[in-house]
Amino acid sequence: MEQAGERLRPEDKTPAAAPAGWYPDWEHDSEQRWWSGSEWTDRRQPVPNPTRAVESTTNQATSRDEPNRVSSARTTVDLRNRIPAQSLIEQIIRLQTNANSRYQVDGSVRASSEDPQSWYAGAVGERRVAEILARLGSEWTVLHSVPVGTKGSDIDHVLIGPAGVYTLNTKHHRGKAAWVAGHGMMIGAQKVPYVRNAASEARRAEKLLTKASGVTVEAAGLIVLVGVTSLTVPSKPDGDDVVVGVVRDRDLLAALQSRRIYSDEQVRRIVKAAVRPETWSSVPLPAVDTAALLLKFAELDNGMKARDPRARALRPHRTTAAPAPRTRAETPAASISSRRRRRKPSALESLLQAGGFFFLAWIAYSVLAHH
């Protein structure tokens, strides 16, 4: 509790170094306000069912059936309350707190194919993309870690706005080269099913949102690559009956710039359907204290960097903008020439230059001697 108080700093209501997410609005008790990780934004939302209480923390802590369940003071009824990478963070915490777990987040050898460090890298990638999406205008609704179906699957990010509906699949591959063409995609030398998966997510979102909203929804799937060294696209990715795109994180906002395809009323209806958990899954969504979850992830983040030097490289860099990619033809000639290396003259060229200098000096001396 002392650590939570220190982070939330009740004296000025600023969460200090807490990660981006929704926090209580100090001006209005019935609202929550978005903290970007460095400053408050204008994004606000109503507090869902503020008077609905759930089982106490003490009772949950003594339950042996659900030893890893995180308690909350209210039930989640609006998916806008979900924090970026919530599903991944919850999974990492389960692996850490399970007494019978053989997994550690310190790079040690494990006896299973499940790798907590890969879960951690995925969470860092999703939170990096969430930071970028926070710069979208108020006309966009952004949902994170949307639970889908009955088998624990989720969609990393769902975007809804006048320009369309997008399902985002974030992939963190630091230091790897990416290649995509048609149905195929490779990360380094490994073939990955990302195009097929992105198409499946978009197709699923279309079906569920159309049924729940009454609006014919056409969704596009975007694969967002974090940390890759390059992205080569010989031909556009092919999602068959749905549109699929692949972008690097720094180019994400530019990729979302499109003409309006939905009216304000259609957007409102789609958003109203999208924020309801039952639109996506028949499995009840458990109550989660997201503030406590963020604090645990911050502790894990610090622990990873203290124990494993490689983890420091996973921390996403911050940018003030996400400009469209600039081609070589669009780059100013002055900046290109400034990066060119100056060629060192050969020995023959140096000799000729020296000879020319002495020849000119001899002519000048002869002219001066005759005068």
C-alpha cells in the first residue's frame, strides 16, 4: 500500500512514473482520465458502475481455487477500462505467483516451451503501440487487449473511427528484418503466420460488430512491427476477403489516415457495441484492479532490467510524432550529400596536384623576374 500511495501521490493526484492508463479524475469523482505515461490528456470516460462492489480482497486472498485472481472495487463492464497488454501482464503475474510454477523472468533455463520473457517482450511491444495510439484524435475510440471467444484469445488493439475499424496485431521483434508478400511473411529466417492471423482477427471483428451494432462493419487487419531493423514488401499482403496491412510502429499513424467511411451516428453505434465485453465473448470478464496491475508490471519491468541486461534494450523509445516514411527521392539533396563520405585522392592525383602547383609557381616567378 505504501508503494501504491507513493506512485499515485494523492497529494497532487498525479501518478508520477506510473505507466499509461485510466486513473480517477481528481475533478470529477464519476469520471476517469487518461495518463499517457508522462502527462494527463483530455481523454475522459465515465466510471463504470461505481457503486457495484465485488468480493473483498481478504476473501479472495484466502481462496485456494483462484490464488492469482486480482481484486477490484468495481466490475469491468466497459472495455475502455482495459489497459494495454493487460492479458499478457496477467499471464506473466500468474507465472510469477504460482507456487508450483517452474518459470522465472530472469533468463534461467525452463522445462517448458512457455517463455515468460517472450510474454514480457510482447507486453512491452503492445504498450509501445498504445503510446502511439494515444496521440490519435478524440474521434477515435481505442480498445486494448480485447478478450475474444472462450479460449483465452484476445485482440491486441481495436480502433474505431470515421475512417474505419481496425484490428491491430502487435509483434515485437527487436533487431530482426521483416519480409512480407501475399499470404507469406518472414521474420528473419523464420516463416510466421501473421498475415493469416491478422485476416482472421479482422474477419471475426466484422462479424461480431455487425451483429451487435446493426451496422455493416468492414474491418481491416494491421500487423504492427516493433523493433524491426527493416520491412521489405515486394507485394501487398493478401488477406483474401479482408484488407491486411503491415507497418512499422513509427509509420502507424500515417497508415490510419484515410477518408471517412462512417457517419458520426454509425461510429457511435459501433463503439457502443464494441465496448461491451459480451459482444466479443460469452465468458464473463473478471474484475481487475488495473492500478494494482500497473504497479506490479512496473516492478517486473524494473526487475527485468536489473537482472538481465538484454531486457534494457526492450524498453520502447518515445517519439513526439509518428511521421510518414520518407523515401530517398523525398529527402533533401543537402542532407543526402552531407552523409556522403569524401573520397581520398589517389597517389597519382596527389602527385599531379603538386606538380601543377610548382608549375604555376615557376610561371609566377618568371613573370616577376622580367619586371
